[in-house]
Amino acid sequence: MSELLLGMRLVGVQYRRIEIAPPFGIGFGIVEGRAQFHFIARGPVFLRTSGGALQALGTGDAVLLPRGGAHELLSAPDLPSRDIASFETAPLCKTVGAIRAVPDESGGAKGVLVFSGCMEFDLGGMHPLVALMPEVMMVGTLLDRYPEILPMLEAMAREACTERAGFAAILARLADVVSASIVRGWVECGCGGAAGGGWIDALRDARLGRVITALHRDPGRDWTVAELAAEMGSSRSVFAERFLAVTGLTPLRYLADLRMRLAAQWIGRDRMPIEAAAHRLGYGSQAAFSRAFKRVIGQSPGAVRTKAPAGAGHAA
């Protein structure tokens, strides 16, 4: 599973340094396809999810919400919230803004300090893994196993609090690395025991895992069931039955779905020409590729390309 994460893309699109005095409630809405990261440089803060679950966060804590989702940061559990977009924001650099809501008459008292990031989170062909992740992923659960994350958190605290030259850009890069480390740690710890059904069970099966790794390494190859069975080290019939029983898909249907998920990202996010995507995935004609794409994705490659925002492949 770690090998299959080589194509992971977790890049911040918009960051905010938030300094705010209690009482407060800050609401974050749903941004489709984006993750949300929060680092508490000076706490405490309560995180409230859309379902009402509360998580107390202290100074030095970091959390990743891999599917984003509506949630709130609060100074007390029972407070209402105000949408983050309604706060006045001053630009610090191209992708980082500052929100300061500490009264001038505070006599130098400091409020809660949070560094937040809205992130593009893409696992490529491993995208189904995102749905299996917890709603909230805490960095604190990984520190015993991955102590190398702690110096990064300490560096984030220094940059957020001291505001030295270039601190905003440094914070943004550190947030990207810490978030990616949270994802990697969760995967290497066995996906937290996630009951993911067939797909994740296949990855945990050493023999089937070899087959899935091979498909993800070379999705454009003209794979046959016999070749895939050889990867598993079994007969065609045993392999096909096992693959279908565990994943719920035939091997070639799994491959077709994988190819089209990748193609949708290449065409929509990376602005790859449709003909180039078709060739890379082993299709002899653009027409055949377009038919397969529409069958899996539900719309044509051209529609996906048109729908993608300008500069989709160049988020900071």
C-alpha cells in the first residue's frame, strides 16, 4: 500500500493564519474534492464536526480532515459559528492570508492562533482509499511511531508565532508535509483497522496485492487474465474467482475503472490532451477511449476538460 501511494498529491491551495480572541466560532464549509488541515499554534480549540462530535485540540495539535466536510473551530463547545469567508483577510503571500480578530484594547493579550489549509488531495488510482479514512485524522496518534513529525510541528509553532521573514510560505510547505505524513502513517499502520470491504481486503492479501500493484504500476499495458493470474501465482480460474470474490469486480473491469479514474485526473487536473491520455493508457483510437471513458465516468473526456477550472494543474 505504501508503494501505491507514490503518486499521492496533497498540495495546499489556500492557507490562513488565524489569530482570534475568545469567545469565537469559525465555520468551514464543504469544498468538493478538498481536504482541510488545522494546526493549533496556540490553543485550546474545540473541533466540532457536522455530526456534532467534539474533539478538544491543544497547543501543538494538528488534524487533517481528508474529505474536508463541514466543521467548526470553537473556543467553547456550545458556541455558534461564523463562516470563515466572512472574516476580513489580509494577504501575506500568494496563497496565505491573515485573519486577526483580537481587540486593540486587549492590552497585549494574545488570542488563539491557528494555521489552516485547504488542500487538493489526490491519490490517483488509489482514490477509493480516501472514502475509507476517518473523518478526522489526528497527528497525535502517530507521534509515538513517527517521532520525526514532532520537529516539524515545533517548526510550525515557531513560524506561526514569531512571524519571521518568509514565515507564511514556510508554514504552507510544512503544512503540506505534515498532512502527507499523517496520511502515510495511517496507511503504514494498516489503515487504522478500517473495514473497507473487498478493495482494502485485496490490498491486505499479499498475493492479490501483487496483482493490484502491477495494475497500478502499468495501467496502460494490455493485460490478460492469464498474465494477472501469473502475478498472483495461480491458475486463471482460481485467480479470477478470488479477485471477484474479494473486490466485487472482475480483473478487467477493475483495470477499466482504474484507467478512467486516472484519465479523468490527467485530462481535468493536469490538462493533458485527450489523445495523449488515450495513448498512455493503451488505447489505439481516441474514439474507443472516449466510449470507455463515458461508460465509466458518465461524461465525455471533453466535458471533463471543459469543466476543470483554469490552472487546475498548477495549484500552489
